[in-house]
Amino acid sequence: MKISKLKTLAIIASAMVCAHSAQAGSWSLGASALVSPDPYRGYQDRVYPVPIINYDGDDFYFHTLLAGYNLWKDQQNQLSLIAYYSPLHYKPGDSDDDRMKQLDKRRSTMMAGVAFTHNAEWGTIRTAFSGDTLNNSNGLVGDIAYLYKFQVDSWSFAPGIGVNWNSSNQNQYYYGINGDESRRSTFNTYKPSDSWSPYVELTTNYNINANWNAFFTGRYLRLDSEVKDSPMVDKSYTGMLWTGVTYTF
């Protein structure tokens, strides 16, 4: 499978797929399409077809490329160990900018950590904290969000707000420019610190019948100045648009 296809699957996994949970011990299969703006200079936005494979058990769950093991789960709380493929990478040959072609490759990685969700009448708190396990960035990432889900007949809506945190190591690896790269590309050297990037999101589901479900998820993330000020970046935002259908059995 090409890296670009793995990337789109992992973007979905990193969003926690919270709106598409199934009953314990059930599977969901589906097809979808996804668009995710890439912040790197000279990169082109693309639409990717994405297969969906979800499993939810009492202790273990699998959401496309995110796997989790429940340490604690009741009607309101879920605490899990998680592991997932992180899609972020940079390939010099994929950029249309000649200066960007002179930079080093940044590799995607496998992340692992913990996730906690609390559900109440007033909404849902969703959190996750993970770190690079392959020593590519040696970085840490965190996420916290508030969502409120409501139902209108066969439709459900879950708007939310949140913030994403990247450690300085994470930003340095993916957005920093060292001295050798600066000499080759003519970009100024750049060493970012940690960053906080706020976002808004909306997930909509339509229950076609007991087994079939259609969905739409959108997220808009405003990049922190530590990221968007990098010479490698030519956008002030990123995010995703994702839509498709699933069958649960």
C-alpha cells in the first residue's frame, strides 16, 4: 500500500473515530473518500479513497489503523492504551517548490500512549497523549476536545472544539530546518518550540437502517505560529473532510 493511502487511513485513526462506535463484539466495514490539506509548501491537495474496518469488543478495539486496549470502561468513562500509525511525513520529491526539494526527508512513525473519554449529559471530554515509538522525531503529541452530541430523528450531530499540542521535538523534526538544509535550500534555519493548535470539528451521521450508516466529518485546525512560521509551511491551517458509508454486523 502506498504511503499516501496509509496517510489517509491514519488521519482518520488519529481523529479517534468517536462518532462511529459499534456495540461490543461487532464489526463495521465501509467505503469513504477523504480530503486533507497538507501544510507543506508546494504540496497539492488530493482526494483519497479510504476503506473502513472497525471492531469494538469489551476489552479490545480496532478503528482502521488505530488499536486500543481498555484499562477501564463503564457507561461514562473509557481509559485505553492506544497505538496508531502517524501519517505526517515529508518527501522532497512530492513538492513543487525547488527549494523544498533540497530538504531532508521526514518519516512517518508509530505512536503509542493513552486515551481517555468521559461521557455525560452535558457532553463528552475526549483526550489523548502519545509519543513516537520509532525514534524518528522522539516527539510527543496531545489532544483534548469537548463535543456535544444530539439526535434529530435518524440524524445525529456532534460538533466539537479542541486543541492539539506538539512538543518541541515533534515540531523540530517535521517543521524545523537545520544548517545543512539551509545551505542547500537557501531557507533560513528554523528551530520551533512546542505548539498549541486549536480546532473545530463536526461529525454527522444518518442511520439509513439498522445496519447501514452514512457519515460526514469535517475538521478545521488553525496552525500555531511555531508551525506556520516555518519556511516549510505555506498554510495557516490544516484539517480534513471525510464522508462515506458503513455496514455494521
